[in-house]
Amino acid sequence: MARGSERKREERGTGLSKGLSSGVGIKFRGIMPKPHGVKELGVDLKERWETVRRKPWLVVSVVLMCSALAFGLWWVRVPNLLLAIIAIIAIFSFLFSKNRLLPLIIIILLAVMPFLVTDQYWLRVVITIGIYVILALGLNIIIGFTGMLDLGFIAFFGIGAYATALLTLHFHWSFWLCLLVSIALGALVGMLRGLPTLRLSGDYLAIVTLGFGEIARLSFANWVSLTRGPMGLPDITAPRLFGLDFAFRPETGYIFYYFLILLLVVVTIVAIEQIRRSRVGRAWMAIREDEVAASTMGVRLATQKSLAYAVGAAFGAMAGSFFAVFNSFVSPNSFTFFESAIVLCMVVIGGLGTIPGAILGAVLLAAFPEILRFVSEWRYLIFGALMVGVAIFRPMGILGKKS
């Protein structure tokens, strides 16, 4: 009798564990990484045709965007249309291709571009797009990977900018050391900001993050003895590397800043992709799907949420550090709630939780107002109509997954 009762208890325990594991497996199916097989380098035309056939509106949208980009660049008399070609290749590769060689091709084209584009205005626009790409990728960690709302992300951008400006002006530190300090400071502030919000969600989390962003902006504006308030911090020292000065000169233009931001963007993409594939990234996505189920599976919610805030804030501070030396001037007007809203729109329109989506959203929202400048009276109306169209027809973002 004793052996029979023990056997029944073992069977009930085994059945319960199987049921729990199967239920959690169903819950988390689709967020665990699938094993990668050997992919052919050639393009599978049949698969591409099926993608195009299922999404004809997407093809029309891409054609219209590329046509507007090419026409805008031709209208302002850019010496060549290499920018348009790069944008077309990038958009189509993100949307339709799985070939791993295409990102390398895009990087090569981007590396050649500054030698062919003589108009420094457009080179400066591309550098600004690179800053927004880093910001969108950093915010995507918090919102897209972990599912936590953040309306004050631009505060970390400002912390990195002011840290670099103050250290270079008052202590004459090099930019490279200031960059590391800004990243560490952004991560620390992000983690501390995240601790009081670990149990908040929805409207309450939005209010707290918005309040933090406004506190940071008001501190920049009113701490006159440190930040000079609304007057800002001018004459920030340009980076130097092996005796090479990155400052703007008529013969070199912004080419050194261009390659620096290109390097930072590539490092950001590679780092976030590695994190996404790691155990930490899977834990973040589990929290996004269901916090209760993630906690049941052993995910430490407080630790992982704090880590997500810290990592996202670190990338935001890195972008701010570059922004300070690139503009050689920092003021509170650059860190308003409007900037937070723009970065949030980049992530949402591109596609939550996707790295290509965040990049595409940053490129579109940062470049289109400049590209449509030839219709200055109507550009924001056209830009707003495009955003509304994306929100209606692609509520999960251009590259986001269907709900």
C-alpha cells in the first residue's frame, strides 16, 4: 500500500510538471531563438516574389519613398544621387532580403559616400541621422525588448552631452575618456531611475518617466553655476586621435565626424544584436510577453528590468557624448519632451522589438523633413500624413510582427 501511494504521488507530480512545462512552452513559443541552418548566399526569387505578392501596398510605399528621396536630392542639386541609392538598397534589404552580405555592402557604400558627396550640409544631415539611430536602438531595448514605456529617454541623451561638455571644458579630458565616463554615468542613472519604477506600468510608468525627463531638462536650464543655464556650454573641444584633429575644416569638412558616428552605429548594432541573442535578451522578451510566466520560469524581474534601463540609457548617453563634440555646443533646448516623442515615434513606426525597424524608423523620421524641404510649406503636412498612414495600415510598425 505504501509503495502504491508513493507511485501515485510520483505520477501526479510528473503530470503536473509536464503540464506546467508544456503550458509555459506554449506561452513562450516564438520568442526562443530558432537554430540557424546553413543559408545559401543566392537570392531565393520564389520566396521574394511571395513576399511581394502578399504585401503589394508595401512595395508601393517603398517605391514612393525612394522616388521622393531621389527627386528631393535632385531638386536641391546634390552632386550625385548616391544617398538615394544607399537608401533604396537599405530599405529593400531590410524589407525583402535575408542575405547576410547586404549589410556589408551597405557599410561599404556608406564608407565611400563622404568622398563623393561634396555638399557638407547633406553630410551633416547623415551624421544627425546616425545620432538618432543610436537613440532609437537604445530606446528599443526598453520599449521593444522589455515592453516598458519610457517618455523621458532624452534625459540620458542630455546627461551624456553635459557630462562630456563639462569634463572637456573644465578638466580638459579627451573625448575618448569622456565617452566612456558618459556611458557609465548614463547606465548608472538609468539603473537608479529604474529602481522606483519596477512595480509600475501603464499610465503611472509613463508619468514617472515623463517627470524624470522634465526634471533633467529643468536641471540643465536652472543650474546656472554648472551648466550656464539657457546660455549653454560653447566651444566644446573636438576629438583628437593620434594627433589628428576632428574639428571642421574647409578642406576636410565633417568627414572625421562621419566615420566616427558610423563606427559608433556599427558597434551599437552589433552589441544590441548579441544581447538580443543572449540569455539576457530572451529574458527581456519573456518579460515583455508575460511577467508572471517569466517569473515562474525563474527570470528575476527586478534585476532584468534594471539591466534593461541601464543598457538603454548607456547607448543614449553615448549618442549625447558624440552630439556634444559634434555641435561644440550644448543647451537645454536640445533635450525637450519633443525630442523624446520623436525618438519614441521612430521606434514605434519602424517596428517594436526589431533592430532593422528602429534603424528604418530613425532614418525616415530624421531624413524626410530635410528631403521634403523643397516643398517647405507642405513638408510637415506630407510627413504627418505618412506617419498617420503607417499607424493605420501597419499598427505594429513597418517591420513589426503582426499581433
